[in-house]
Amino acid sequence: MPFVNAKCTNCGGNLEVDNTKDAWICTHCDSPFVVEKAINNYNTTNYNTIRADVVNVYGDNTADFVIRGGVLVKYNGAATHVEIPNTVTHIGAAFAGCLGLVSVSIPNTVKEIGVEAFSGCISLTSISIPDSITKIDYGAFLGCTSLSSINIPKSVRTIGYCDLEASGFSSPKSFLGVFRGCTSLASIVIPDGVTIISKNTFNGCTSLTSVKLPETIEKIAEGAFRGCTSLISVNIPNKVSLIGDMAFADCKNLLSITIPDTVAEIGNDVFANCDSLNSINITPTMLKGNWKSIFKNCNNLFSITISDGITEIYDAFFKNCSNIKTIKIPESVTEIGNSAFECCRNLTSITIPRNVKVINNSAFAGCSSLTSITIPDGVEVINNSAFAGCSSLASITIPDGVKVIKNSAFVGCTSLTSIVIPNFHTMIETHAFENCPLLINVEYPRISSQINKFPALQLKEIRMYNFKCTYCGGVLNVFSKKCVKCNKRQEYTLKDAFQIFLKRCFGR
């Protein structure tokens, strides 16, 4: 069966076909095509350049250019170099998937480059955009992996942005960033007049080393520069008020960024995984709302300035920032969120502000270099796993105001030798100090070496820890002493209760 090279007449994909057959199914787009036309399409693409002035322009789908009401709807040709006719005012998704297209010349009659106009043109290396263009829509150059540079004229006012976004909603096409996946694009200048860098505009532009943003920019939307792994620095203009979720996430070579005071809102994971980012200044105006994981996994971040006026360190804010050694938290902070400093492995000491009432789940978990911590009198709750795995922490004093030390709060603090819990009414939950093998000095009014001197209240509180039925493993009601599952009665003594208390809370 003789196979020859062909190019699908529907999507432009290259493939091999049996030239003895009349028709074939494209392996790229699953569409049928005439074998003879596909072979001719391939030969034309590789040996000829067709100019617009030598082709016919019709309004049916058999012509090279399908133009309806000034809109270029479809390009059916197979040229590598194309000049668009001057009867076109708007380019639709005409060239989407034209894999062999190398260059395009756009006439000055065109006002807009529409949604996915050149998406998937993986061979496109250059395009001439006239100063008549005012808008470049979503996905216009999506996945043009060979496009290394592009000149955006000063006439352009809109890049991917639509009126829907102005109302606070997402366009269904917003995931199609204008230049998303243009992996060869090295630099770009955004002209004055553009106010928004829309969602995913430069997402995945891995060769982008520099970008110049005009002073007219007011918003940098979600994922705008995500995954620009070659981007070293960005100057954010003074009019910017919002930086959206993951706007600069995964920019692994981003060394520095200056955020102006005009920024009033920053989204989740904005700088997550920026491995090279080493310093940042955080101001109160930046943190409207409950934003999470902003600097998560910024492994080289070591210099942090948190300005007075910040009231909350949000969830996972500095999680896995393993190079932070010290940090000063201002007195204005009232809450430290879940996993806020989790796995900051080089953090050696920290002072918690006096207005903090709750140290949340895993807030300092895995801070293996943390040797000392000051917990202020205002703290009432030390939550689950708050200091779990702080293997260098040697001693700690729990202030009188703490009402409860929750499950696994200090589990795995393997260097902890002493702890002071002065308040008799402080509750210690299950596994709070488990796997603390060096913990031998515990000052806690509820614990006494003389079991028979325990006050009555001690027995009442110990009974809060459920017993297991020895017959079926069900839960034993500690007041009736009957299993709620098999209803069998089981006796226990105060000494038994005390041993269970030690085992469950201290792993002893």
C-alpha cells in the first residue's frame, strides 16, 4: 500500500495517505477529505507561495478566502506566506490550525484580530500588524510556538479584554490567552492606552525575558504571566489596583518585583512557585479579602517586610518558603492562618503579636529549625498540628489564657524537653504532645505523680477521652461504663483513666 505525504484540507495537519484511495480520515481533526486534494495541498504548501492578489475571493467555502461582510471567516488555501485582501475589516478564526503558515501581512483596512484568529499556527514566525488595529481578541495567537517577536501598534487599546470582565464576570473565552503558549516569544511592548492585561495573556510564554507595561495599565488579571519561566523582573505601573490569582505563579526566574501602593487587591497564589524571588514588601492595601498561598513555595525568599496595619497572615501565605530565617510580624496582626509558615525550614525564631487569639492549623508545622517561640497571653487556642514537626524546639511556655491545646499541636517536637502549662483549666486534646521522646519536665496542674490525690474535676475531665471496649472495640460510654455497640459493661479505675490520658495526649 503506497503511502505519500499529504496535508489535510480541513485543519492543515501533515500526514501520510494511501494514494490509491479516493478519501481518507484525518488523524488530527477526524474529518474526511479527498486524497488527491490533500496531496496537492501538501505539494503546494512546500513549493509555492500564493499571494492574495493572484487568488480569487468568493463567498463560498471552496475559495481560498471566505469573506462575509468584511469578516475573514475562513482561509482555505495552503500558502506559507499570505497577504490578506484589503476588503477584510475583521479577521475571524480564519487561520486557526494552519500548521504550515509562516508569515502573514495584514492590510490597514483591518480593525480587529478576532478570537483564535491564528491559534495553533505553529510555524508562524512573523506577522505585520498595521496601526489600524484597535483590538486583539482572546486566543488570537494561542500556541504560536515559533512566534519570537511581535510589534503591537499604538492604535491597539484592547488585548483580550471584553466588557464582560468589566462587570466582574469571566468571559467563556478568557482561558484562551492572547499569546498563551507562545513559547518562542522573547520580548513584548504593550502600547499606551491598554488598561488591562487580560487572563492568561502570556501564560506559558517560557522564553519571555522582558515585558514593558505602559502607565495606563490598571489591572493584571488571573494567570496573566503564569509560567513565564524566563521572566526576570517586572515593573508594575503606578495605576495598577489589582493583581489577579496566579498572575505571576511559576515564574521560576523572577528575581524581584516592585508592587506600588496603588495595588489594593492581590489574588491567591500570585507569586506561588517563584523559586528565585528573594525579597518583597507587603503593605496593608495589598491584602483586601482572604487571599491564600501568595508566596507559597518561594524557596529563595529571605527578605520580607510586613508593614504595620496588616491584620492577618493568610492561609499558606509563606508555606514552603524554606529560606526565611527570621520575620517580624507587626503588632497589628490578629490572626495567623492555616499553614501560614508551614515548612519554613530555616525559620529559627518568631514572636507572635499580643493581639493574636488563635494559632491556626499547621501554622508553623515543619519549621524544623525553630528553636524558640513566644506565645503571648492573648492566645486562647493552639490549633491542630500548629507546631507539629518543629524538631528543634526545646522548651515552651503556654500562657494562662490558652483554653485548649488541640490534636497533635506539638506532635513530633523531638527536641522538646520541658513545657509549662500553668492553667489548670487548659484542655489538652488527643496526641497533642505525642512523639516528643525527650519531654520529661511537664508542669501542668492536672498531672501529679500521686494518682490518688487527683481532684474530682480531674476525673471528670479525663472522662472526656473515650475508652475502647475490650470485647468488640466499640466506644465505651465512660459514665455508664457500657459499650454503645455490644452493651457490655467494662470496669475501669482512676489509674486506668490517667494512663489513657498520658498515652493519648503525650504518647506515654
